Amino acid sequence: MLQHSVLRICQFLLLALCIFASEDFDWMKNEMGSFQYGTFPSGFSWGAGSSAYQTEGAWDKDGKGKSIWDVFSHKRGKIHLNDTGDSSCEGYYKIKDDIALMKDMKLNHYLFSISWPRILPSGIKNDYINDKGIEHYNNLINMLLENRITPIVTLYHWDLPQALEEKYGGWQNASMVNFFNDFANLCFERFGNRVKYWITFNNPWSVAVEGYETGEHAPGLKMKSTGAYNAAHNIIKAHAKVWHTYDAQWRNKQKGMVGISLSANWGEPVDITNQRDIEAAERYVQFYLGWFATPLFHGDYPQIMKDYIGRKSAQQGLSSSRLPTFSPHEKSYVRGTCDFLGISHFTTRYITQKNFPSNRGNSYFTDRDLAELVDPQWPDPGSEWLYSVPWGFRRLLSFVKTQYGDPVIYVTGNGVSEKMMCTELCDDWRMQYLRDYINEMLKAVKDGVNVKGYTAWSLLDKFEWDEGYSERFGLYYVDFGSKNKARYPKASVQYYKRIISSNGFPNQREIESWKRKALETCTSSNQLLAAARRKSKENKEHADMPKVWPVHDEV
């Protein structure tokens, strides 16, 4: 009894220390300094990433079941130009080719996701295991290791089996916790002897908000005010259960790690001397990153979320908060379930206070009482939401260090897009983005942030969810119009390759030569792409020509 009491006191003190640590972030200190030369620690891991639905294609081949994205993208009007991921990059058939690209870049790791319905077509382990799906991922993992590339595997990158959505309501239903755990356990069993880095969920914010509140993403539901919070609650519990399963059954044998990948913009106060702006900026980050990270590190939702959503729920006349609650047991169960924290980051917003009265309707966005602003001078080469604001990356990484007790961090996604019509492979804006963002990460490491690896997003151009193929994030250009989905290196391939080989930014003279040399090499790639397009056009014109048959007189 005494031992149990001491244990609980220790847990309380640890939690108190974590909460105290979260107050250390200095909102008024924003160092937008000059470029910093230097290298990353020895053993720093460089990689690139992808996801199953965005790259594999083969949506209905070799026994794969339907995912919510298969169904969603087949509905007219949901995706830009009614594109689908049915074939995408045909990555399912091009493992060898794509690993050759990674090897040429000298990547240390490759981050990819396993398609749940490719392995379990109905989503349920006891129904049927698709051996062809198991074989595909075995081949991918084995070939990566043969080429000395470490696999980092995401278990859920948005492609829920459609059967689970139809029968149970997907992530609105707590039964997903056990179904997901069974799927994860199967992956540990079949692949865990070779995979040592597991990510349970990629960007659960998008799953919850865009899948169950705005309806922009699959399954396309618009459950205002509660849908996102309920989905997130079940996702957090599912993550924790999978972590405990690995910890209890596999960790001692396989010696791996289980983390989560959280996507977060940085929110900077419009006026860093204005307390209301500072509070609004912190709400922005807590409602984005803290929504998921705080339960996993501290055992409960951020207090600011509980306060704001609770108050607005009461103003609506509800008897309880629209934000679900964790029981005391659940708080203990979810706390401490991250061996590492994956951070996916692309852009920043300026934040200011803005009140949204409850009588105008409630949603995740209005619950926050804030407005997002951008500086019109920030570069925005592609996606309308993605502005290049490098200094926000360092700020975010520093915030993570102070909020969550200096966790091990892997950057699981960082990159920039361009619009579809641009077929110019000399992507100087992407080289500039990589240079500036990676340099801010270097500054964060020099500040003492425990970043162990970086993943460029993404290896290939691919299906970009509701934007279809209209935006391109890839280091490699994919010719989606060609039969074999040919890959062509953009200039950024050579630039990133030099960052990897130098493990950072050794000196000014060398770095200035990288861009020049990269732009020289992309000229030949442009010529190859242009020649391939001409040939494709000629073949199409020939195929479209009317057939002329000889006419014979009847005898």
C-alpha cells in the first residue's frame, strides 16, 4: 500500500514537473537571425517519405480491400478534376526502381505507410489476412535493408478500410481502437523483426478535422462541433493501446520504438508585446499540436482546450463539454506512450485574438477564438496554404522541447509544392525552402532540441488528396501521363543529396556551388522529359488517326 502511494506521488510530481516545464517557452523571443553554417551530430538520419494511398496505385489488385479514400475519390466533385489514386505513381509495381532512386541520393531512411485494407481487406484480422499484401511489404522492407536504408513505417496514413467506416462509423466508434490494435499487432508479428521504427498515426489532426468536421477528406462527413473531437479521442486511445501492445509483447524481442507523427503549423503572435495575441497564438498551437501531444506526454488535453470548449458548450446549453474526457485510468494509460515524437511541419501563421459568439454555431475552428493571418511577402510557390516561413520551424521545435520534456524528435515531413502546370524541373524555390528550413532545424539542434532525423516530403510527386494531381511535392517529377509513370529528378534531388553527404552546411563557398551544380544537372532532365512528351504526343496522334482499309471489288 505504501509502495503504491509512493508511486502515485512520484507520478504526480513528474506530471507537475512536466507542466512547469511547459511554461518555459518564451513567446517574446523570436530570433530571425542570419544563416548558420555547421553540421548535424554524427548519426543524424536523412530520408524522404511517402504514403500508401498517395503512391501505390493498384487500388483493387491482389486482394486489396477498398479504403475510405478509394470510395471518396470515386465520388464526382470531391477531388480536383475528379482525380483518383487508382494508379497514382504505380509504386506498388516499382519498388526496385524507387529504391534505386533512394540509394542514389544516399538516403539513410525511407518513411512509408502500410495500407490497412491491403493486408486486411475487411479491416478485421479474424476475417481474412491477404498474403499478397504481406508479401508486398516484405519485399519492400527487405529490399530497403539490402540497400542499407532504414524503414520507418507508418501504420495509419488515412486509408481506413471502407468496411469499418460503413459498418461501425469509422473513427467515431470506439471499436476502432481494438481493430487498429489487431492490425498493428499483425504488422509487429510479420515485419517487426526488421522494422525498428513504428509510427502509429500520421497527422491525426487532418483525419479528425478534415475527415469528420469539414468533410474535405475521406470519409467526407460534416459533423460540426463534435465529429473531430470524438474521432481524435478514439485515435489517441488507439495509439496508446498499440504502444502498450508493443511494449508488453514485442519490445524485448524486437528492440524497436513506437511513436506518432503530428503535423503542426507554427502560430506566431501578431504583436509579441500584446498578451491577448500571445494567448491566441498559444491556443492555436495547443488546439493543433497539443490536442494530441499533451495527452500522450501529460495524460490529458491541454487545459486551454478544456476551458474554451467547456465554456462554449455550456453557453450552448449542453450539460457536458463537447470535448470528451479521459477517465483517471485512461489518463494513466495514454500518458508516456511515445518513444519518439514525429513532427511534420510546412508553414506558419500570424495569430490574433478574435471572438466567435456561441449563438453563431460552434465548430473546432470557432472554439479557438482566433484569426489566422499571413504576411503577403511570404513566398507561396504552390499550395495556397503553404507559405515559406523558415523561422517558424525553429520556434515550433523549441516549443516541443519545453512543452513535452525534451523528447526524441524525428522530423517526419517537411517540404514545399508547386502547381501542376509547372513542368520545369529546375525547382530553385524548393532548394531555397530546403536550405532555409533545414538550417532552422540546425539552429534548433544547436539550441539543444533533440532532433535525430529529417524526412523530406516527399520522394515523388503523388496524389495530393482533395487537390488530386494539381500540386507536386516530390523531389522526383512523376510523368502521370506516361504509361510507366516515369520519374525525372528535379534539381532539388542533387541539392538535397549534397546536404546529406555534408551532413549539413559546412561553409559558404561550398553551399553556393550546390545550387549552381544542381541547376546544371536539371537541364538534361528537362530535355529528357520534353523528348518523352513529344514521343507520347506523336504516339497518341498516330493512334487517333483514322484507319484506312483497302477496298476490294466484289467478285
